[in-house]
Amino acid sequence: MPAKKAPSEPRYAIGVDYGTNSVRALIVDVANGNELADHVFNYPSGEAGILLDKNDPLVARQHPGDYVDGFITSVREAVKKAKKKRGFKPERVIGLGVDTTGSTPLPVDKDGTPLAMQKKFRGNLAAQAWLWKDHTSHAEAAEITAKAGKHKDKYLDKCGGVYSSEWWWSKILHCKRTAPAVFKAAYAWVELADFVPGYVTGNTKPETMTRGICAAGHKAMYHDDWGGLPSKSFLKSLDPALADLRDRYTTQAFPSDQKVGDLTAEVAKKVGLPAGIPVAAGAFDAHTGAVGSGVKPGTLVKIMGTSTCDITVWPGDAELADIPGLCGIVPGSVIPGMYGLEAGQSAVGDIFNWFVNHLTPAKYGAAGDAHVALTKDAEKLAPGASGLLALDWNNGNRTILVDPLLSGLLVGQTLHTTAPEIYRTLIEATAFGARAIIDRFEEYGVQIKEVVNCGGIAEKSPMTMQIYADVCNRPMKVSRSAQTCALGSAIFGAVVGGAYKTAEAASKKMTGVKPTVYKPIKKNAAVYEELYQLYKRLHDAFGTPNHADTFGDVMKKLILIRDHARKAGSATKPKKTAKKTAKKSSKKKGGTRA
Amino acid sequence: MPAKKAPSEPRYAIGVDYGTNSVRALIVDVANGNELADHVFNYPSGEAGILLDKNDPLVARQHPGDYVDGFITSVREAVKKAKKKRGFKPERVIGLGVDTTGSTPLPVDKDGTPLAMQKKFRGNLAAQAWLWKDHTSHAEAAEITAKAGKHKDKYLDKCGGVYSSEWWWSKILHCKRTAPAVFKAAYAWVELADFVPGYVTGNTKPETMTRGICAAGHKAMYHDDWGGLPSKSFLKSLDPALADLRDRYTTQAFPSDQKVGDLTAEVAKKVGLPAGIPVAAGAFDAHTGAVGSGVKPGTLVKIMGTSTCDITVWPGDAELADIPGLCGIVPGSVIPGMYGLEAGQSAVGDIFNWFVNHLTPAKYGAAGDAHVALTKDAEKLAPGASGLLALDWNNGNRTILVDPLLSGLLVGQTLHTTAPEIYRTLIEATAFGARAIIDRFEEYGVQIKEVVNCGGIAEKSPMTMQIYADVCNRPMKVSRSAQTCALGSAIFGAVVGGAYKTAEAASKKMTGVKPTVYKPIKKNAAVYEELYQLYKRLHDAFGTPNHADTFGDVMKKLILIRDHARKAGSATKPKKTAKKTAKKSSKKKGGTRA
């Protein structure tokens, strides 16, 4: 019997990915990105982790305690699973990276403890984390857009010219105006992407914690051109209290190849790892997802989940125009040394989930499984055969219109229109939205040579991928990893752990695409070209204020009427003049079956 | 014991009402309209009585055998039930009237027997009755509109200026072009409203049967001004074969206070009545419904069912403009001696049923009952609070746009939009459509002083009635009878049976409204006024070709793309380049849950 050859000891990195409804920890081999173990922790609070306000559909908050519990549980359980695999030892973990949703700011006290973890504020919606998809701050966003647009420092040129209600300053300003007690109690605000690395390395104090360039640059108007955050005088013009906040914010923000600190003994013990593991600066999930999908100049990575983020990079030394409607162009936000370009759609999977949860009849099964049943029927439909067309704005439009006060539109329904037809139409609508984004990149000189998709939808729905290929008339590739955001974070963990000198080098070794590529089908692409022309006309008419054929006010007026009606209270009882007996008999029935 | 006083012997009339899905026979007391007994027969063929073509949603046909069986069964069973009531004897039935949907033409042979009852044509869709809501003939309708518009006799001035795909000549011409074998085999065509009275009185021969003015005047361009039907030369300009048909059509059409004949012994025996009962000329259901609701000048009767017909009358000696967009202005078609004015909405209850059948989740119960559950939640909503707005065109628009190639539109949906919100919005959309009709009448000098509603929805949905009151900002009354169409036919039965000299006199005694009146609620009306302005903008933009802010081509283009896609066949399989294993694994899953 020949003697066993001792294998060279592998090294591992951990990526922790905070999504909208859950957090996932992933342990990978730094040599090749092989995924050893993972664990998902669903946020226990609210509705699928989101705290809602039934009187205001724009509210979306999260309890910070879920983030802390989520880190401990997901990493601990992933480590436990990994320990059952051959060759894994906790001591071989060399680094850890974190990514989160954003802009998701949390009000914190002087020590960096979230207000929501104080008894006094436990149930106060304003004291929670303001989840990225909270759209309550649209008025503040409009105000910031107007004021920043006039500022000499052109704060908005790098983020598409429009400041969003999803972003940092809008939310903080809205809190100041609508929940002054919370605002007053908050010593500072921190991004979730900075809070988690700070928390696990024991450095949460607002003034000293290390911040990531990704959140700061894309959402807080941070840029080296004007020395970090916007000037105090500009912030003062929004509200004097905002200017004070600037002093409680570190002056420099770092890309994710930089470490913020080492895992504390306390946290390490809870998760079953040795203390002292280096932790990388946090970034947004979409950005690490792009890294985990091998983003490079010419490659657009689409992270397709409840919403979609579209990320590409551009050489740091090449010419690059300011592109209107983009979410941001930030040096180093994705790959250090390159421009990170971010676009996105405010809702994609969320629209399909909405349809399944609210409008799908019993014959397609319960919520969740209904996706499969609807897809089965929808994939039999030829493009155009439903006669339907939709706008994908149920959660507003992020790119290229940057307007949260837009809403959905469906046209073409008859008395025979079926649920699978509408389901497919909603998927097509998001594909048209995706095409509008690609077109916008290319109009401004950023050529897209390759599209790599990742995330749940890219993994699970060949029909959706084929529709995207046909609508965009381009091949659609799918990232090899099913958890690219966590993988991207692990790549930064590998870099801060010393396995690679650069994120580019790490990404080359640790990422790839699946062999399956969805290619456009010529006759489908031709039909979708016709439909896209109609989509674009509705898009421009309903999405552009002061458009020549303008309906740009229609969705906004409906929202105004809605908000007014909801404030005014519930419905008035029917006003009938009737004899008692007649009243009684007409009350017995209900419904409008003809 | 005092001697019993012999009661004066009451007299009865029977109304037989052919609806879209069933036929109802009603026996009433001619003295006061009291309803003694009724029976409903559901058409057994097709889907709820309608023969569909799965490749063409515009097709809607019916099997004539259902009409014959429906008469026998409904009248026989109603008579049986009446016989159990005190005082009723079959010999006391003095007259019978018939109303039907329309224009519902049937191809017949020389004896007047429907082709569909011949073995050769039994399963041939073109040989069946072409139900009112069959919209296959839109191209022919457009052609007729164009040619008739230029004709010296202004054939269309009395029917809103636009000939409809729902009407007589469009359907016959479409049959000639698409099913020439059926057209050739047909000696003539008869309206359902004429076929039934002809059949039960033994006079079905096309050349000699007595026709009603209602169908002829509203749907076949019959008018005394040009000597009955359009000229042979005009029909020849459409197709020489149509000119030949003119000769097989009686030259005069009669209002429903005229009898067409007496019940044959054969039919009488089958239904349990004496032979020889006089039968009135047939009319459309909406028209007798108006009579059964007490229509008079200034009173608009809305017959609210799967679709809506809006009927009013105007003094025969008063001035009356030609009103664009109306379905018809025909002397004597409702009340002899008065102009009958007809408008309508192509789908009302049908839209609500569509939503229940296709888009209502399990929690609201099974189809049918879901109306009640959805209404329960929808009536809690304040006007405007959903942020939604819809166009009510799932089955095209009959009045005021007269365009079957329009479709539905829904705007304002978010990720939180619920089924009851959409359900209510669809009801509101039909109310906006109703208001557009009332406005059109009044713009042309036909004042509407009172609105009386009847039909299933008016009976069963107080919420809908309140919405209509609020949207139209007018009180909504409800007809006393729950079966006004059948009652109106019975009223004509009473007239031809000699109980009254005129339909007006009979109507005064035999009809009434319920004590319940829905009055507009001021604050609701204010919100709906705002929403109506938005509705009207979308209505004009999407419904008017060549409108300034034009989207008048969008729905039509979608239909063209749809029809082309359906002809081209089914979906193409996803086109992937992949290794076998990858292909297999991606096939395992489905759905787009994010």
C-alpha cells in the first residue's frame, strides 16, 4: 500500500452578504473560488424582514438587531457545515468581507450603537435602518437634486444628475423633518455596509470607524474632487443640522481591498473562528456581486433579484463621460483603480412576486410555487402573442429616469387575458427596462461587449434569460456561482487576507461563467424590437415630465390623489335614501357578478 | 261563516328574455306587473353558452338549438310554477313577448331553419348564431363605415357615424369572406329577435316573417327615410351577394306593440299553454329592459349585466340631433311613437368576471363567490386611495368611441397593490365610461333627468351603485323588477293581448323603482372628478386616432402584433449553447422567484 501524500493546506475566505430579506455567509477556497459551505439567516422582524407602515406603502425599514443576529448565526452555521468538509479548519480562514444593501442608513448613538436597539426607540419606525427601498424621502430627494444641481461642485454629475429618495441624505433629511425626536437622539448615521465591518471589528464609533468608498461615493455624494462629503455650507443649505453631521464622519473612505480591522475575540468566539481575522471595508451587494461575476471593462454584470443592479467598470485612466440617469460613477467602488458604474431597476423579482402574491389564482398553486406553474404556461407563449405591454415601474424607476414617483402600467388586456400572459408581460417589461439601461451606457461611449447575469432569477428562470437575450438581442451569460455577492465579498476577504495582491487577480482565479449561454432567437428579437418601440414611447410619455406627448404628470397625480385619500381616512358608507326593508334586502347581497 | 267573494279573474302576460348565457321566461300580472313565476334555462353549448375559438379571442357564437330548447323549457317550467300559485290558469295568459341579444344574426335555409341545425354544419362555427359580442368583423365594419359615410343617404347618421363589428352587415360580410361555403348555403340571415317569434308562431320563412324595428333599425341600417334597408346598389358596393340578400327580407319592420302571429299548437302543447296566444314583434333585451324600467323622455335606463346598454327615448315630434358615437337612434325601437336612443359599454360585468376568473387569488374564494369577498374589501377603500386608474376597454369601446380594437389599460400599480384595489378600480373605470355616455347625450341636447339602473349588478352590488352615483354625481335609482328585460317583453305581450292600448300606458301600470336610491357623496364626487379628468385624457389619447397627444395606435399595434404572433405559431424553445449537463440542470428549475 503506497504512503498517502499530504495535500497542501488550502486557505479560505468568508463572504457575508446582507440581502433585502436575509443574510448569507459563504466560505470559499481562495485558490479557485470553490464554495465549501454556506448558511442563510432570514431576518425575523416584520414582513420577510421588512418593517412596513400600512398607511404608507413607501416605508421600508429593518431592525438592526436582525443584522447582528444574522452575522453571528450565518457565519457560525456556515463554519459548522464547513468543518464537516475534508480539509477545512477555522484557522485556515484568512479573511472576511461584507456586503450589504444600500443606501441603508442607521441612526446611531455616540458609541455607534443603533438607536433602535435602545428600549426607548425599539418600536419607532424612524429609529430603524432605512432600507434601500424606502421611498418616503422623495420630496427631500427632489430638493437635494435642485440645490445640488446649482452647486459649483456639480455634486450630481457622477450620479446621473438626479439624487434619489433611496439615498443617504434624502433619508436623513426626511427623518429630521418627520421624526425630529429620533433625529435629535441620533449622534450620527452610518451605512449598513460600514456598520457590520465596524461591529465585528469593534470599531463602531462614528468619527473613527473605517468607511467604504462604495456607499459613500454612490449614495452620500462623497468624491475626492470636492474633498470627501459635500461642503458644510451646502449641507447647511439643506438643513443646518446636516452640516453638524459632517463633522462626525471620517474624512476618508476606502475601497474594499483595504481592511478595516480584525475580528474581535468576542465575535470570533460566537461564530467559532479564531480572533484577529482581517475584515475588508464593506461594499454594496451589487458591487461585490459584480466582482464575484468577474466584472471587467466591457462586461456588464446584472445582479437579478428583487431589484436589479447593473454594474460595469471602466479603466481609471480612460475618458468617461458623465452619464445621465445612472446611479453613480465612483472611482474604486467596484474594482480599486477603476471607475465603478452602477445602474439598476428598482423592482424586478419584486414585481413577479407581487403578481404571484396578489393576482394569481389558485389553479397556479400557492404563492412561491406559483412561479413555476405560471412559467410553465408562460414559456409556451410566443413573443407578442398576448397582445400585452407593461411598464416595469411598480417600485418607481431607478435607471434611466431616476424617479420613485412612477408606477406600473399594463395595456392590451382583453376578456381572455390570462395570468401567465400577464406574468410573461411583466418579465418582458423588466427586459425592456434592462435594454434601456444598456442603450444608455452605449450612447455615452461605454461599450457593453458581454452581459453576465447572476442572482436568483438568472439561476432559476431559463425563460427569463431567453426573454432578456431576445429583447436585448445579445447573448446572456450566467455567473458560475449562485451566490456571487457573497463570493465577491470573500474575494475581498482573500485580498485583505494576503492571498492576492489585487481584486482583479483574485477575481480572475475565483470566478467564472456557466457553460449555458442564452442566445437571441432572430424571430423573437424582431417581435420584441417592435414592442420595444411601443414600450419606449410609453416610457418617454409617462416617465418624462414635459414630454411633447406628455403624460408625465399622470402617475404623479394618481399618487397625490392616493396620499390625500389615505390621509382623509376610510371609505364613506353608501348614501342611500331607502325604506328600512329595502335597505335590509339590498345589504344582504354583495358582489358584482353579472 | 260569510260567503267567499269570488275574486275578479286576473290576466297574465309572458316575457321571454334571451340573454348572453341563458334564457328566462317570466309570467306577470298585466294589472300591476306583479311577477308570478319565472324559470331560467342555461344554454348548454360551449363555455356558458358561448362557442369560442381558442385561436381567436374575437369569436363568440351560439348554437341555435339552445334557443329552441331554451324557449320550450323556460316557458314550460315557468307555467308549471305559476300553476301552483293561486288564481293562475294557462287560459288567462293573454300575450307573449320576446327579447334577445343583438345583433345576433343566424344563417338559415329557405324555410328559415338555421344551418347549424343541419348535420352538415353542426360543428361549423360560421354556421352558428353570431353572438352580439363577436368582434371578428372589425375590418368589414371599418369598410362599411367608410362607404356608408360617403353615401348620399347618410345611413350612419342615426347610429353615431360608425358601423360596428357587432352588427348585422359586418358579420354577414365577414362570413361571405371567411366562410364562403356557409354563406353560399345560407338562403338568408335572420336576427335572433325575429327568429324566436317567427319560430313560435310558425312563420320562419325569410321573405314573409314579421321583423322587429328594433334589430332592423339599430343594427341593419333600416330606416323609413331610405325605404327600409340600404339600397341594393349600396349593398352591391360592399359585395354583390349582399344585394341579393335584400330581396329575401320583408320590406317593413314593426315595433313591438304589433303582433307577429299566434302561438302554434305544436309549441303551445310543449309549453303547457293554449294555442293561439298572440306574440309581439321581437326586440332587443336592453330595449325591453328599458320599457320594464319605465323609460320615458329624460329617463336614462342602464341595463347593467355582462355589458351595459344605456337606453332613453325622445318625443317623436321633438327636435333631435344626430349624436356621434351612439349605437342608434331609431323611431319606435323602444316605445312606439318615440325615438329610441341606444348607447352602451361593450363590457362591464364581463370585466369583473374576467378579473375574478383570471386574476383573483385563492384567499378571495372560488370564482363567483370571489365577487362577494372582493367587494367586502373593496368597499372599505376610499375613492382614489388605491392610486390606480383603468380604462374599461377589455372588450373594446362601444360608446362613445365605437371601436372594438381597443383594449384595457391599468396604471398606478405598486408592489403593494391588492386584488380588491384593482377590482374596485375596474368598477370605477366602467363608471367613468358610463359618465362619458351621459355627458355625450347632454352635449347633444338630450337632457338626462333621472338614471334608473337594472340588471344583475344594479340588484346585487350597492358598492357599484354608490360608485356610479359618485362618479356621475347623480342619484342612481334601481328598477323595482329584478328582471326588467323579461318584464318589458311581457308588457308588449300585454299590449298585443289587448290589456292596454299603448306600451306607455302598460309601462306606467306595470313598472316602478325600488325605494333605495344611491345619492352622490360630495367628497367622493370631488375625488372622482379629479380622476375622471385623468381618465378622459387617457381615453382621448388611447382611444382617438390622430389625437394631438396621440397614442391612438398603441392598442391597435399590440393587436396586430398579437394576431401576427398567434398566426406564426407557438413559442420557440430557448436557444442555449451549453454542455449537456448544464442544459439539464437549468431545465430542472423554473419560475422567477427572486
